Amino acid sequence: MITLEEAHKNIKESLVGFPKEVMEAYLAFATKADMESLDKVVTGILQFYLAKAPKTALSDMAGTTRLREDLGMDSLTMMDTVFLVEGLFSIKLEDEELAKLSTLDDLRQLIHSRLPSISKTK
């Protein structure tokens, strides 16, 4: 689990320039460990890195929204998102798993699966 001190440090070092909502969701996740905040952070990071931002916030889009076809996510966007998520949450996402990602729900579920102690309590 992320401590509040680590969360503040990560915000200063890794989330500079990100929308305030992403930083607030990250702090909320660090203090409450709720999955809704985690999802807001992940979708906020992805939206930040997309070359063309969608008209609707990713957090408001259906889980069936396709990463490549609907959002235009390319390999660079995927890697930027993955590296930051791995660093912020101290998790490792394997290349083989990333290659299978197709939708927003797939991405959320993969990240949730890396935080088993949290996902079991929610």
C-alpha cells in the first residue's frame, strides 16, 4: 500500500502537469484504497497521454471502449501509461498481458489484479 508521504512525493515527482483531479484521486487512493479513485487515476493518466483527447472523459466512458480503435492508443501511449502506473502503484505489468489489452475494462482489471490485497477488501 502507498503511504501518504509516498503519494505526496510521487505527485511532486511524477504527476507534474497532470490535471488536479488525477492528483486528488491518487491521494484519495493512498488514504482510502478505494478502487474508484484508482480507476480515476489510471484513466486520467491514459487520457493525459493520448495524442487526441476524446470529447468525453475516459472515466465516464463505457468499459467496453476499445483502446486502439476508439481512443487511438498507440504503443508509445501504452508505454508511457504503463511506466507511470507501475511507478505510482509499485506494480509490474508484463508485456504479454499488455498485448492482450483491448478495452478500458481490460486495463482496469489488469491493474486491479496487481493489487490483490486491496481488491479482495473491496
